[in-house]
Amino acid sequence: MPAESQASVQLQIGHVLFMDLVGYSMLLLDEQRHFQEQLTEIVRGTEQVCIAKEAGKLIRLPVGDGMALVFFDSPEAPVRCAIEISKKLKEYPQLKLRMGIHSGPINEVRDVNDRTNVAGGGINLARRVMDCGDSGHILLSKRVAEDLAQSRRWTAHLHDLGECAVKHGVPIFLVNFYGDDFGNPESPKMIQHARAEQAAKTAATGAPPRFRGVYIAIAAAAIFFVAATGLSIWFYSRQTPAALLPEEKSIAVLPFENFSPEKENAFFADGIQDDILTSLAKIKDLRVISRSSVMAFRDAAAQNVRHIGRKLGVANILEGSVRKEGERVVLNVQLIDARNNRQIWANRYDRTLADSLGLQGELATEIADTLRATLSEDEKARATTKPTQNADAYVFYLRANQISKNPDTLLEDYKTAEQLYTQAIELDPNFALTHARLASVCAEVFRYYEPTESWKTKARTEAETALRLQPNLAEAHFALGQCFYWIDQNYDRALEQFEIASRLAPSNADAGRLIAAIERRQGKWQQALKAYERVATIDPQNPNTARELMYTNTSMRRWPEAARWAERMRALAPTSIVAKIQSGYIDFEWKGDTRLLKSLIDQVPAGVDPDGSATAARWDVAMLQRDYAAARTILEMSAVNELSYATAGLTPKIFFEGCTYLAQGDNASAQKAFEQVRPAFEAAVKEAPEIAERHASLGWLYALMGQKNDAIREGQRAVELKP
């Protein structure tokens, strides 16, 4: 290019809103003209277009089946404009519009007719973003989403879709932008298609036997999906199917192998792995998969690293082994690129037990450097701080962690962990991390088992002690948040503590999960959904994450998404009775159809009935089907006397018998049963008067007994305790 031409090119940053009419080429010519006129009228009437045009900060570019608007004033301008258009389109259901937004370099050029036009990467990428969407979608590039994320007013509307490869294999990170009255909350078909295709490929290339059936089902669904939607994709898209790509700075720390002569030292290998994972999770520039998701890959040697990387959605895998013999600890670790099975880095550490106490922070910083992650000075300081100087206290701490972090922890397990944490504190009263973990254990016992004053007091005392010893300890803020949330029901203060914990440990899935739970309880549905979706990116193999997304989408009446997460929950926990039961209700709530629930509960073997949950589900199906005789038979054949049905705890079986009698019209027998069970319900409230669920259950019983005023009183108290 001549020098004078080069000098004339004036690159600017434009904020581009690209839009087109879906299915435009399938319309008749007069329909095309009419729809274009309607769209032009809508766009010209938006406030943002009028303001930008008046200020000379707008270029409009007609593009066949749509148009591009280039704003030069603010990155929010195209977003506000898209919202205006989306809302106005509700009056024009015949207009199927999709929109994409990107900020990038553009330059003004003269076209063949000597008219002003625009070109450049900003325009091109905005179109690529738009091309990934369906009717109603407002999709954003990563750059735009990051700009909007600086303002709290926009964060609830930002929903990550992941990284995609578009035309020429260019990767772009997409964000779906929607709210209650604008945008499209469904995942774009291209994203769904790519995920289904990826799952089908995984099935074809050798998934482990226990998952093979699930992958075959997904592959079959993918074939059906392509058959049903392939034609529309051919018409509506002009690029290669999206291919989801893992982030470069993402990592999973797999369970370490125990090479110690004493096999009971397995707790030490698990503890070292968990400490390294926790240290990495505190580095903002990394995305670290949570412990609950990586524990499924304990036997990693029997599985393909690439497969594990795909399952967890990460680019890097850390493997290791630990040998503890006497007072010596030998740790071998290797960092592997999961995309090509290439070793990136490896090291061997041979230390005394006392010298190994700060090893997790040392490894975390080395791994971060290897992955070129940026560490702030505060992050470096936190990573290199030894948790304790007492080796024996550290061993007690690791033993307690192995018990308290087990997903199947029971009350007696919690009490054993409490004793071990207490022993660690006796050896080192300044061991802040142990005080924090002990506080969490006490709060969890209060929440799930024994809501007594002693657990309440101890939880608060230990959390405050941990914060006094180490004010910037994420685990301490998390524990105090648990106290505010579960014990005080002070949601604002709990949210404040969880957000601090999340800032100090960005990949802490537990903090993110409780933030989402509080926002859901406060009725902030979009924020809660986004928070749970964020948790799913760092805890993808945890069925509890899938369950919460199922419940949240159910509450929002987003039935297809709820059903997808229900299926995901069952796939992640194929042997779980609870997963079958909880996910089985989706079709009934969505369509009034009990067949799915019945088919799932029929898969539970006879005699397998933990806490009476299987009996309760079978009884519920019979009652929903109005088969009251079958409901009574189910109760009579059950060997248990209490059933797990409501969140207030185990419920005496005679209560269900009373409900069955009442449904059959036998009020006398029903009231007799309810009178028998009333003392137990009232005693439960007296034992723990601050537990909302117990008041709700008692109110339910009073309502069935016809005691209207008592029922209303208990219901109101439940709502006061848990709004």
C-alpha cells in the first residue's frame, strides 16, 4: 500500500450491534421488503439511535437481511439499543431477529458507489458473534461482557456460553445477554449441536464402561437433533459448527496416589492434593476445578488424560504421588497438557514433614508461573504463608479434612472431625485454618443435624477466632458466612462474607454455591442462575451442582433447561436413589406426567430404602395417580417407620397414612392418624424453634386437621424465619 494510503486509514474503536432476520432468504420478496421496513422503523425509533445520531456518533450500515449499527460514544450504547429493540419486537412476533455485539477496530472506507462505509475487525467479529445465535438472542463477545461486568446493573444478565471456534477456526468467547423481558435464555442451537457432537465423539472414542450407556444416549440424541434441526442450521448459519475450547489457564488437580508403606497414610496424600488445589483456587488468573469434581478420577491411570480434560473442561491436568515414611515426605508431580497429553512441567520434592508444611503454596506458585498466570502481591503472600509450624497439628488437620470433606459425611463423622480439629488447635492455638474448618463443621452440624445452642455458639466463636488470627483467610470468611446464613438467616451479612471469600478464592465452588442459594432465596432469579452456572464451570462433575441448576430452572419455569440438568444429575450419579427421585419430578411439574418418576423409582431394587425415601416417592406417585389403594399398600409393605419426604427431617409413616385416608374421604381415620403424629411435630418445633421448615411442617399438619388459625400462625412464623 502506498504511504499516503496507509496514512489515510484512521482506525477507531467502534461498538458494533449487528443484527439480521432469521430465515430471511426463505421469505417472498414482498415479505422481505415489508419486514425490512418494519425493522428499520423499529431501529430508527430507539432512544439510543436518536441520541447517537444527534451527536454524530453513529454509522448505520445496511447488510442484506439486516443491518449493523456502529456507536462511537459508549460500549453500553449498543447493549441499551439491543434491549430496546428486543422489547419492541414483542409487538412484531413475525420478525425473528438475532443480534450480536462486539467492540473492536473499524475504519471508514469509500465503497464502489463512493459512499461512506465501514470495515474492520470490529464489524467482522460482531457478525461472527451474531451468527452463533438464534431468533431472540443477544450475544456478546468476551470484550463487551468484560466491560459490562464492571457495573452491577449488567452482571445479572451475563451468562457465559463458553469459547467457540467460528469461521476459519477463530476462537471467540460468547456470552448470552438476557433478562426477564428481553433476549433469549435458551442456549443457541449451534452451541447445543457442538456439545452433542462432542459428547458423541467422546462416546465413539472410548468412554469408561460405567459411562458408556450415558454417552450412547447422548450420541443418539445428537443424531436426532441434527436430523431435526440440520436444515434450519444450513439456512441460518454461514460458518462452521462451534467447537467448545478449554481455557489456557484452566487446571484440574487429580487425586494423588499413595505410595506410603502404611496404607492408612492415604489421608496424607489426599490432604496434600487438597491443599495444593485450595492454594491454586485462590489465584484469580486461574480456573481451578473443585475437589468434588476431581475425586471421581481417583483411578486416573486407568483413564485417558485427554478424556479427563474433556470431561472437566480444562486444558491442564496435575497428577502426583505421595510417599510418607516416618518423618520424611516424598512428592512427585507432573503437569500435563490435556489437549495433547504432553508433559509441561514436573518436579520431585523430598522433605522432612516439618519442612513440607508450606509445600502446597510453593507448588501453587510454580504451577501458576508455568501456566503464565499473573499473581498479585497479596496472592503471592497468601500462597507462601505456612498454615502452621507444628507438624503434628498439621497431621491432625489433614485427618479431620479427609473425614469432614467426604460427600457422605454423617453426624458421627462430623463429631470425629470436630475432635481431630480440636486436637490440632490444642497443639497450635494459632492455627487459623483449623479454627475456620472447625467453625464450618459446627455450622454444618447445626444446619443438617442438631440445631442447638452449643453448636451455634461454637461455630461463631471459631469463625471469629480464625478471622482474628488471619483476617484475609478465605475459609474464615466462608465459615462466618455459614453462621450468618444457616444460623442467623441474615442473608445480607452472609452474602457479604461469601463474596469476600469468593474474591480471596475465586475458584471456591462452595462460596459460589451459597451466594447463588442466597440470591435465589431473595428472589434474584437471574443473578442466582448466573451464579450457579459459574459454579458449574469449576465443579462440572458434582451432581449437587446439577441439582441446584435443575431446581433454579424449575422455579423460573425454564422447563427444557430444568429437564437437561435433571438428566445431567442422573448421569453424574447413576446409582444414587436421591438423584433418581429428585430429578424424576421434573416431568410431573412441567407436564403433569408421572411416568418418568415412576420409571426411575422402579429402578430402585426392592429392600433398598435409605431413610424411607424410596417408599415416600412410591407413595407420592400412587397419590398423584389417584391410586389410593396402591398408596396404602406401599406404606403397609414398607419396613421403615419414618420417611424422608420434607426438608424438616424424617416424618412418621402414620402421617402419610392419614393423608391417604383423607384423600379417600375417610376423615375419621385421617384425623385419628394426625392426632397420633401431632406430638412428634410439636416436639420438633419446641426442640428447634428457629428452624423454619419445622414450623412449616407443623402448619401443614394443622391445615390437614382443619385447625385454620394454628396453620396460618405456623406458616407465617416459617416465612418470618426464612423469607
